[in-house]
Amino acid sequence: MLKSMNFKVIFRSIVALAILFVMLYVGMYNTQNIDFFFPIALKSKVTASASLIYFGVFAVGFLAGTILTAGGGKKSSSGSGGSRDK
């Protein structure tokens, strides 16, 4: 018997491919150098290719979202050992 494919996994893959396509498209057409200034974290401005700065900002946001979604909190235990209500 074949297992049905998980729609959630397929949807996430399609979304990831769409985001990667946008990253590629932006990188191909924004090759000029720009100034990036973020006074909270950087003391001076950064001058780099627009596509590299776009990718850096995207990567930081993607990693932050992944960390927040994954959680990392410990699971609560009931402390009752093995007794369950049936």
C-alpha cells in the first residue's frame, strides 16, 4: 500500500523553491554597489553589491524565523511515571 504524500512537505518545498528563484532573480539584476547603514549593529556603513546585501538580510531573517519556529524549549513532564488515564 502506498503512503500518501504529505501536502505540508510539498507545499514547503514549493515555497522554498519560489524564494530561491526570487533570490536568484534579484541577484542577477542588482549588481551595482550600494551603501548599507544599520546604526544599531554596525558602527560604519557597508558598501557591497546589492544582491549580497539582500542575501545577507534574507539569511538573517530566515535563520531567525527557523530558530523561532523550531523552539528549543524543554518539554514538560507530568512526573507521574507511567500512569495514564484510559
